[in-house]
Amino acid sequence: MVPWTQGAEFQAFYSLVKDFEHDTGIRVDVQVTRALTQQLDASVKVGSPPDLAVLPSVSAIVRYAGEEGGLQPLDADTVDIGAYLQPFRGLAQVKGTTYAIPVKVDVKSLVWYDSTTTPKPRTDSTDALAGFANGSGLTWCLGLASGPTSGWPGADWIADLMLADTGADAYARWVSGSLLWTSPEVERAWLRWRELLGEPAFKDASKRGFAEATQAMTTSAPTCQLAQGARSALAADREKPTRLDFAVPPTSRPVQVSGDFIGMFADGNPSARSFVAYLAGAAGQQMWVDASGSSAFSAHSEVTRYANAVQQRIAAMLNPRSGYRLCFSAADAMAPDVAAAFYRAVLNYADGTNNLSTLLSQLRNVQERLSTSSVPATAICGAPN
């Protein structure tokens, strides 16, 4: 069961499926859904989960690894989790046992711009970035619409601002639930987001798709000049040169990363275990990175070759020698119910539907009522090693 419904992301994954089927003679039936959280929960509840599934969040690894979740441990013969970098390695494990593999990862803390028309942004601090944008008269591209997960680009913005202004420790406490949504640090990140981007960026942002917004940077008459996020979210075509370039935070600042983890629910299915081993190995990971149209990066320490300079520069941030501290994407590490409430709050905040204190109080209530599993704060951030 996978959430990749169309386009290059699904095709890159499916090319691996076809190669595996050709090499082994094992058939892989791929179930595609945009409502993965709901369908996976329902199938697990009635005792008929898929053999393998892309897990909807890393907190789902903790929850499904419980007694009633049915997620199966992956032994060392199936997955060499030691070959994977932190923080992805730790997030794949529960109490020292491996339950998932990070099959593709990404870096989110990137500021994109059209290198032919826009000077390189200053990213040494949020104040410097705000001064650069305002002083140059540049505007931000902001689109928050994305089907069932509308709101996620704003959640990524708020997570980045938490990292920039409070550091990794406070960020990890917030994500794991011990730093409350109503705390001054969290409120400041929301206010900072609106202040940094300015009111014009928020106009109709809840109805505008992220890719649609960023495409406005490269038109003949661009309506915005700066965008924040992962390369894959920009729908960049790796087969063609692009005018888009990116600026990165200084190594003194933690950066936000994300990942898709696959877990196994099939107890005693050797074919499913073979497919996991295929996806988890260095060769399978390199094939995924190399697949036509792929924007994937790998957390496997032996995957170091990328097709172009843009990918190579991003991948270098995941390298143990990069000097960066990596922190997993906030919403992706929260319980699915909390993440969904976070996304809705982002949309309401962008539209001005509710005042911020009300939204944060509501999020605190959701956290306290519905978060049945949390990722340990110590696992959320880590130096890649």
C-alpha cells in the first residue's frame, strides 16, 4: 500500500517493482491510495493489512509495532539498519528492534530562487532572510493546497522556523509532545511565519497548490521570487536543466528532513521479506535514486552517486561530514491525528478564520486527547552517522 498516486514519484517506485518481479518471478500487487492513513488503520483493525505498507508517519511505526498493530520486526538478514544514517536509523527502530526502512528521504530546509533573475538569498538567520527579501522587494511563493494533506507546506515552514529560532532540543520536545502547542516558542514560530512572508503571500494560499505557486517563479512575468521546501515538492524535472537554484542554512542551524518508511505486516511471507530486502540494500537504493524522474535521496551510507549537481549538493547535506544536525519533519513525526489537526490549523491561520491563540489551544487539546503514541524526543534529531 503506497501513497504515491501518480507522476514521477510513483513511476520511479514502480520501475523498482518491475525489476524485482523480473529478477525473482515474484509478483507485487501495488495498492495506491491518497487516504493511506484511513485505509491502513481500517485494514489493520479488521485483521487484513497489506503485506507491506508505506507508513503514514514515524509515530505510526511506534503504534503499529505494539501488540495490536501487527507490524513485524525486520531481522538483520533482511535489513542492515546499521548502514543507514541518523536520525533515520533510530526512527526505524522501537526499543532497539528494527520495524521499518527509510526507503527514500529528502531535505526540506531549502530556499529556492530563479538564479537568472534573483540574487542568492541570505539564509544565515531568519532576520537576515527577512531583511534580504524585504530589502530586495522580493515576494514569497506560497501554496498550501494538496488534497487530503492540504496545509503541509505551512507546517514545514513553522517547523523550519522552530528549528531556526529555538534549536534542535526545543524542537524535539515540541514534536514529541512535551513542549506544549501553547508555549511561547511555538506561538512565536507561527507569528514569525506570517511576519517573514508578509500578508500578500497568504492571499488565497489555502486554495493554491504548492507546485502551482512555485511554478510562478519561472514564468516570463513571475509573481513571486522565493520558495521554501524540498526539491521533490517543486516537481522539478531532473532530466532537464532548470533555472531554479537553492540556498541552505549555515551548518550551525539544524535542518529539517523527511522520509518514507516501509513496514511489513505479513508474518511468515518470504516474498514480502525478499522485496523489503531488495528495497533496503545499497543496490536497490541506488536504483531508486537513479530511476528516471526520481527526486529521491537515500539515507543508506553507501549511496553517494547522484545524477546532477543539484541533487549532489542536497545529498551532501545528509553526509556525515556535512556538519549539519538533521531533525525529522515535525508533522511526519507526530501522531497522524495530531498532524491532520496541524494541517487544518495552518489553513485556518492562513485564511484568518481563527485567531492564533484559539488554534494553538485546539491543537493542545488534540495532542492531549488523541496522541496515543509518540516518538522519543531523543530520536527526532541527530548528526548523520
